[in-house]
Amino acid sequence: MDLRKLKTLIDLVAESDIAELEVTEGESKVRIVKSSPAQNQMVMMQPQQMAAPVAAPVAAAPVAAVAAEPTGHIIKSPMVGTFYRSSAPGSPSFVEIGSSVKVGDTVCIIEAMKLLNEIDADAAGVITQILVENGQPVEFGQPLFIIA
């Protein structure tokens, strides 16, 4: 399909009340879906609702928030993906609480877009906490381990 036709179709959907348009031309097939402002508002409102209850107890008890702050070096996720403690199901974990690690030792794997990325320790010490469960999705910058 011609790029100019595609641009025209996108403009048509954007300027009209059409929510979805599907066009087939020969063996080419194009589907254009427009998100509504109501959907965007609904997505944005949910995190705000969840953030409010968490913020209230922290403001009411600042001493508890300080006590919950982890001490030691934090290994953070360098990417978004799925956290795995071992190289394969049934294999032993790379590290456990109490394991001694050196800089460069593999501590976990994060699967992102079907690629398995080994995450290495960026400090030497002993693993004092594992902050993520096996198979759990992680975000960029999310704390994974604490090393003392």
C-alpha cells in the first residue's frame, strides 16, 4: 500500500468518529485503531487511586518509612522484562540469601523480548535480600537484590 494512502487513512480516522478502520488491498491489509480519550483517562486514573492509599500511611508515620529503607548496595533492573532466579526451570538459583558475590557474578536473568539477559553483580558482598519473586515482571530501575 502506498505511504500517501496510508497517511490519508490515518488522517481520516483521526478527524472522524470512526474508532477502527480495516482496509484490504490485494494481499496487503491495514488496520488502524484510534484510542478514545475516555480509555486514556481510565488508565491514568487507576495508578492515581493506588498511589493515594500508599502515600497516606507514609505521611502519617515517617519513622516507619525510614526504618523500611533497605541498607546496603541495591542491584537494580537495567530493563523491563521478566525476572528469573535460575537459568532454567528446575536448575539451582544463581544466588540465595547469604550467597557471597563478586563484581561480575551473574545474579539473575531478565527475559526481554524473548532474549535472556544475564544480570551481573555490580558490587561485591553478601546477598541480604532478594526483592523479586521468580517469574515476576520487573520495571527499569526496580530494585532486585540488596548486597551488604
